[in-house]
Amino acid sequence: MTRSSETPTQVLFYEQGASWWWVLAGPAAGVSMGLIQASAGYGFQWLVPGIFLVLVSGFLAIQVKAARIHTSVELTPETLRQGTERISIDEIVRVYPEATGPETPKWQSFRALGELTGVPRGRTGIGLKLTNDRGAQAWARKHQRLRMALTQLVEERIPPDRAP
């Protein structure tokens, strides 16, 4: 079956990871350098502002592209994708409750999903109990929405009174 004839999968939750708007800091840096040159009495020369524009835009474009690959989240009724790692919703047995109080819950020491070494900066972890007595942390900026969607999917499959 070809991809064009397949029905699109319903996306229940999505975060893109980073915005391309950050790349506009490159032109802003170039304009700033041009204004600094002009205010210092050197007149306007294209070389330094051009270098700043290219370097800042280039470095930020690389970082945004990496963030869009490694810190994006997508939840469908069948899979949870965290960065480049995909797990089947059937592997999720339980979604642990949110951490409250002074004690650190055990699930916060679980491996973070994705190929990153931990939960990415600016995101909050969500404890998951997986099949074969494994644990993991899903993560997202809008973690309450992801937690709610994951809990709903798991409870549809495994009623709360039968959860291990």
C-alpha cells in the first residue's frame, strides 16, 4: 500500500521542539553591528555586519534543526515519539501520578525517552511504567496535556481497576 492512499494518523499531542523564528537573531545581529559601526564614526561597511549575519544565523539554524529533531514530541493513538525514539502505546502499562511533596518519586530516576541523556531543559518528566517491568520518563513543555492524553489512552486499553 502506498503512503498517499493511507489515511493520516490522528495526532493527539504535538510539540515541535524549537521555532525557526530564532534564526531572525542573525539579521538582528548584523543590523546591530552595522549601527555600532555607523555610531562609532566608521561609516557603514558590509563585511562585519555580513559576517555576524551569516555566523549567527548559521549556528542558530543548526541548533533549531537539532532541537526540532531531538526535542519534538508526537502522540498518536498507536505510538509516542520523543525525539527520534518511538514506543508503542501498547508498551505503556501505567502513567505515574505527578510528583508532589518533598520526596522524589522513584520514576524521576528512570531513563528519559529519546536519545538524550535526560529530560531536556524546559520540559517536565512524566513517569511511565512499561511492559516487562521497565520504567521510563516521557517529557514535554506542556506536560499536563501530554499526561492527560497518555492517561486517557492507557485507561482505554487497561481500565484503572486492573492496572498493575
